[in-house]
Amino acid sequence: MTLMLASVADAAEAEIALIEGADILDLKNPADGPLGALAPADIRAIVAAVGKRRPVSAVAGNLTAPAGLAAAAKAIAATSVDYVKVGIVPGEEASACVAALAPLAAETKLIAVLFADRGLDLALIPRLAAAGFKGVMLDTAAKDGKRLVNHIGIAGLREFVDRAHEAHLLAGLAGSLEPPDIARLLPLEPDLLGFRGALCSGNDRKTAIDAAQVRFIRDLIPRASSALDAQDEFKIDWRLLSARGYAPGRDEKVETDRVFVHDLILSVSIGAYDFERDKTQRVRFNIDADVRRTAHHAEDMRDIFSYDVIVDAIRLVLSRGHVDLVETVAERVADALLAHPRLVAIKVRVEKLDVIDGIVGIEISRERAIQAGKLHQLFASMSDAAAKSGG
């Protein structure tokens, strides 16, 4: 289950994030770069105001020298936060920074922050695990309007999350994330999604967070327990995974909308012949997804199924490497998309364009099993959940 991390700059912002349901509060000075640190005294005051209602993390500053970074992290750890976040920049000093922080990692939960726009070195992940770090987040250093997904594609982000989990580390994704990014990143199963700018009016990370914006982001992420236990396992309150305006009865007819991606042409390593294994060829995808309608007109990202999710599913399937058959590709794409609770049925057409003077391929149609079709949709609404529970 993915948790929502909200970056806050003071006690007032922390209270807003608490009220609106953020799972983890991350303390930083957004006016001072990606990892601007608050003063230890200010951190202690916020920790006291939060009062253990949520886990709290804090950044150690925009430092890169091993000795200075270790000293700053130790000072932040002394404020009684639950997690300390430290930036690790690939290069000559990266290994030295990890080594300098290892003694502190033995007694404090350290989260390493890597930067997608400074050259991601996945080889750092097992080194962080060996040094005793608790987790690793991927962020962006430059806050210039470019989002995490502008620097690394969905397949690359999947590899980052998988590498972190293989190393038994928490995996987090952040970096100027916007509401449409959430539906794309949730299938990657990160442990944390981090936000600052998206929580603020006008998407300006240097302004104060806005309660309505926090609530909006919160509604896009299925709710989990608000705290991590001693083993950092996430406990889900399934009662809060309710549908936004939809509660189907046993005999109720399901109304659907069709979301489609047509004429998407990608270079794919595909084919059963030997000559097809040493090159890519053009493959065209046409996807028609029948999506369960909400009970009201679509107003924002909470009410829709994004076509980005379809494109990402295709790219993730193709990122696994060479595949012999178009049938295999079609089945994998259908399976990946039908895992989304709102999908009722899907048609997948996969065409190879370079085999003959014409088009060859396959078209398959798949429907959700009856039992699975009764699942609630992925994007929970807190207001609807409260209404159904009598809150």
C-alpha cells in the first residue's frame, strides 16, 4: 500500500496535513532548494505539536560533503523525528557519504534521497541497504517545472522501485508530482509518494499548503494506516477503500464509458524468428477500455480513468524484454489493465507493421470476472467513505 508523504514547513502546515489525512509529515524549508533544512529548534516544536499522531521525517539539508552531511543528519536525528532524509549525489563522494552515515543508520531510520536529474546510479541502492539505511526516495533536484516522469520513464521508475524492494528498502517517489501522475505511479507499488508543490495554491512549492489541495491529492491515493509499525509494514484499513459515488448492488446494471488509445506505434523487440531477435520493429496498439462510470459528472482526476495508465501499461509490458508472440503482448496488456478495479472490459489490438506489405496481428477482448467486477474503484473519496460509515 502506498502512503502519502506531505512536505510541510511549520506547525500550521503540519496541522493542515494531519487534518486532511497525510500519512507521513516531512519537514523541510521549501525556499531553500530540494532538501532545505529547518532549524533543529523548529523541528522539535513541530514534532511536539504533531504529538505522535503521524510519523515525522525531516531533511538534513542540501549537503554533499561526507563529514558535513553526517554531522547535519546527526543533529536532525536528535530532534526525535522518526526518519531523517539525506541527499546522496552520484559521483566520487557518494560512497564516502554512505560510509560516513552508516554509524548513524545503526540507531536512526535514514532515508536516502537520490535525484533523477543528477544521474541515477542504481548501484547505490544495495550499498545503502548494506549500510543500514531504511529506505530510498527518488526526487528531482531542480524545481524548474519538470516532473519526475520527465526525467525517467515509467519502466525506469519501475526498475528503481523493484531494486529498492529487492534490497529490502522502502521505496519512495517524489519530484514535482502532479495529480495526473498519481494514477500512473500507483501501479509501480512505491511505499511512498511525496508532495509539496501539488499541495500548494498555484502549484507553487514556496507558498503555504492549501487544505483543499491536500485533500485533493489525498483522495487520489487509496488510504492506509496513518502510521508505520516497528517493522515498517503498512496496515490497510479496507473500510476506507470505498468507491467515489458508486456502490453497486448485486443486480445493478453497470454503466460504462470508453477510454481509448488508438494508433500508438512503438518500436518493439518481438518475433519468434531468429532474424527478429536482433532488431526492433514497429508495432501498433489500439486499446479500448470500458470503464465503470461514477455516479456524477467527471469534475477532476478523482473521477476519471486516465489514458496515461493505458500507455504506461503497454510500456511496462514491453520493458520486460523480447517477446515472441503478439498474442503474449496482448494478453499481458489486458491482464495489467484489468487489474484496475474500474475496468469492466477491454479490447486490445496489436499489429506488426514491418512483416509483410500489409498488417498482421491479433485483437482480443476480455472482461472482468463477476467477483472481481464487484470491487470498489481505486480512487477513494474521504467524504464518501465518511458518509457510508456514518461519520
